[in-house]
Amino acid sequence: MFTSILLLFSALLSLAGWGMFSIYKMKIHPAFIPIFLFSVVTTGLFCAGLIHRMPMAANIIYYSGLLLCLIYLILLFFKRIQFQLLLHPSLVFFSLAVLFVMFYMKGSLFLNYDDFSHWGLVLKEIVRLDGLPDASTMVTFQNYPPGSAVFIYYFLHQLGFHESLALMAQGFMTMAGFTVLLTWSSWKKPWTIILPWVIAFTLLLVNAKIFYSLLVDIILGAVALAIPLIAYYYRKDWKRLLLVNLPIVIFLILLKDSGKVFLLFNGIAMLGILIASHREGIVKRVDMVMPYATLFLLMVLPLVVNVLWHSYTLQAYSESYGNNKFAITEEKLQDIEKSEEFMAGFDGMMLDAALNPLSSPHVMLLLVVNLIALLLMVRLKRKTPNELVASFILCNLFYVLYMCSLYYMYVFLMPENEASRLAGFNRYQSTITVYAGGMLMTVVAYVWSNHVKSFKKVTGFLMAACFFIPYMAHLEVLVTRPEAHVELRNAVKEYSSVIKTSGVSKPMITYYSPGSAGDGGYFSYLIRYEHLSKNYSFIKGAETENQLSYLKEVLMKSDFLMVLEGDEHIQAGLYPYTENEISEGVYRVKHKNGMFELVSVR
């Protein structure tokens, strides 16, 4: 335990060393350091993975970061550099957020369905291979970008595979995105600190259940949100705009396929920022041209990285691109493959989910923030800053466009049985809420703090309350962390550790869990994640003679039987093969003279 804490601390110190280098040498704003640094690490490791050098890249980043940390600590000790820069409100926020994540995730396990179906599986395979996944892995969603898993690999490469540590690293990414919200914070202006804290906490609650899983929907929104805020801050400094935002837009593309949608949105936002900045009196020719060249690079280079990933998957896997789920192909665009009943009712269902504030807290938050923005514009009248008007228009435009993209996905790409229940809609909607809602809340708070002078405390508390109230009910989810299958996951974890210490190499395991027959595939994905192979069998019941015969046939080829839920059927069917009553636990399958015997080992 102490060794793990020490190694985690050293990994964080390594990143801190690179962070201090970014502040003191590269002169990057403290609020941008976490997300910039994490994006650079992810991009570097990903590029190294393309040439099969991920362990080398991770070690270079780790050891050089420790050296930089030592150098800057010495410089701080001899007062050669200013310590005050490290006390910026954004870095204090991020430091406290990291401590919160560490304590919150301590001892946590993967529990979410998607952790086992993809996100946790691809992470475990990357750690096993010390490289990007290929055809030797159990990964099925092969075209999904691996950005979050690549970043988490940096920590797991040094400390070994631990689920709680993976969740911590995931939490660090989320908090890095939120840290950008404190760009304009100052200790002399308390409300410039209070409101960004409230906004960050609100965005965390948008989908609190995602926070303790490996799903990237909230991170995607937070990373996308950081890009236009950074672009606005560096709107008159195209060199730093490119330097800081380039790895972040690449990280955005590597997080999820829908990152390309947010890349488009940010391209529109940054174009508006640059045009407005030129109207403010930039006269040098180079400063007129280079910002647009910078925007071009920020839009094109991430797509180049996406092409590299696509090329890698074509070489690494035998399946074609069209076999992947949600792959955009000519066949899918030409043939909707949806029933008339589905199409007749889908439009109304989609509109209700996207626009009804009574059925969605996401819509309620966006409605409340829009009303606050309108009230602020009425209050300021002709003094209303262009930033507020532009944000109001763009955030609503982006929400509508994003809903249109979801409509396209459900109609053309998703199977009808999933589209008919709007599978995943809450997660997808939470991403655009973090992005559009977070952007508008940040601009409202920024304009309010700079232009409203009267009734500061009253209006500040009212605005903070309006931001938080739509997600007040989600606070319980964050605290209690409700999740189905907790006992099942703990049992599999415990029993698997018994088998791993048995000394049997590559054991064949038969799982018996009749209660998992209708779980939508959760248990199947769970045991595939545990094995990283097909060296197992899953028995869902032994009620009929055929089921019992199949169970006995499978046991003849097995080394262990793991019973997750005992019942009278397995007890009656297998009583001749064991001296004890069969209940939940692990049984060694001993073979002799064409028969088998079950011996309890746990």
C-alpha cells in the first residue's frame, strides 16, 4: 500500500515538473497547465504507440519530469523563481480537486456496463500489451479512439494495473478540464473564484454517475469547453493560441469519435473570436494572417491524427471499418433499415427528450442559463459585451446542431432496438450540456463580475443557486454512488483472486449465474474483461435436461467452477460429483477416469 502511494506521488511529481516548466519557461497561463499537460502526454504516448514505443515514451516523460521537478524545487528554494505563480486560484483548485479524486476513488472498482464492454477492456489490453490494441485483444469496438486509456496508461505503466488508480487518472482528466474555468480568477475578487467553483461542481453533477466510471462523455465536454476559452484568452497571441490548443484539439479527437463534432463547433467559435479580435485594431500584416493560419492548423492536424488512427486500425485488425458499430458507410446512408412504426413516433420522442425542461435537468439548466443571459443583456442594454451576445447565439446553435447529429445517428447508424429507447441519450446530452451550458455560464459569470456593480452579493448568490438547483438531486448520486451488480462484481473479483493463486496456468473456468440471464450481457462482458481470452464458459441455468447435460459437458473440459448464484437445479444436478452442498463459491474440477469431481476451494 505504501509503495503504491509513493509511486503515485512520484508520477504526480513528474507531471508537476513538466507543469512548472510550462509555467516558468513556456509562460503558459496556470489555469491551462493541467489540460495542456495531459493532452501533451496523451498525444506523445499515442504517437509512440503507433510505432510501438509506448513504454519508452512513458519512461522518458516520467523520469525527465522528475528531473525537472527537482530542478524547479531547487530554484524555488533559492528564490530564483516566483512561488506566487503556483498559488493562482486555478492551481489551488486543481490541487484540491486531485486530492478529492484520490480519496473519492480509493478502493473503487469498475462497475459500469461500458467499463467492461469497452473502456476498461481496452485499457487493460493496452497495459497488457504496453501498446495500442490490435487483433490479439478482445476489443470489439475497434474503431473507438483510445485517448483516455492512453493517458491512464501513463500512471498504470509505473504502478501496475489497479482499477481504483485508473478511475483516479480519469478523474484527474475531468478536473483538468474544469480548471480552465478559473482563467480569470483573482484572489482580490472573490466572486471570480466562487462562481467558477460553482460552475465546475454543477458540470460535475450533470451526469454524476459517469464520474466514477471510465465513460468519457463529461471529459469530452470539458475538454471541448476548454478550447474556446483558451482561444479567447490568447486571441491576440496566435503563437500561444497554437502552442496550447494544438495538443488539446488532438486530445479531443482521440477521446471519442464525436470529438470531430466539437472540433467543428470550436472552429466556428474560434473563427468568431479571431474576427472580433481583428476589429479591435490589429495592424501588423503577420498578425492579420497568422491567426487564420493557426486556426487552419488547429482544424486540420487533429484530422491528420484521426487518419493515422484509422490507418492503424486497418492494419491492426482483420475486420474492415464497415464492420464497426456506428461506422459511417455508404450502405448505411442509403438504407435506413428502420420500421415505419419507429419512424412515425421517433420525431416526437426525440423532440421531447431534446427540448422538454420538465423531463430533463439538462434542458432545465440550459433554459435557466439562457434566461439569466437575457436578463443580463436587458440590464446592460447598449453596454452588453459582444462576448455575451455571441455566446448566447452560438451555445444555442451548437445545441440544436448537436441534437440534429444525434437524430442522424439514431436513424441511420444505431440498431432499431437501441434507437427506439434512445439508448445513451442522457450521456450524449450531458456532453453538449457541459460544453454549451458550461460556456454560457462562464461567459455570464465573466460579464457579470466585470460589469455589474450593484447588489453584488445578492445577485451572485442568486446566480450560483440558479446554476446548481437543476442538478441538486444528482448530489445524492455523487455521494452514495448507486450501481447495480456491486455484489456480483465483488464476488467475481474475490473468487478470481483465489483461482489466480491456485497455480493452474491459463485455467478453463465455468461460470454459473442464472440471475445474469437477463442482464443485457453485463456478466458476459465482465468475465471477458477478467479473462482477456475466451477460456471460459457461461452457464445461465440448469433447469432442463439439455442445460444440465451441457453443464456436465463443459465441466469435463474445465479446471474450475465458479458459482455466483446457487439454486436447487445445480444442487440436484451435480450432487453426485461433490461431497458438499453446492453454494456460492469456487470449486476445483478434478478429472479422473473420464469423470470429474468438484472440490470446494472457497
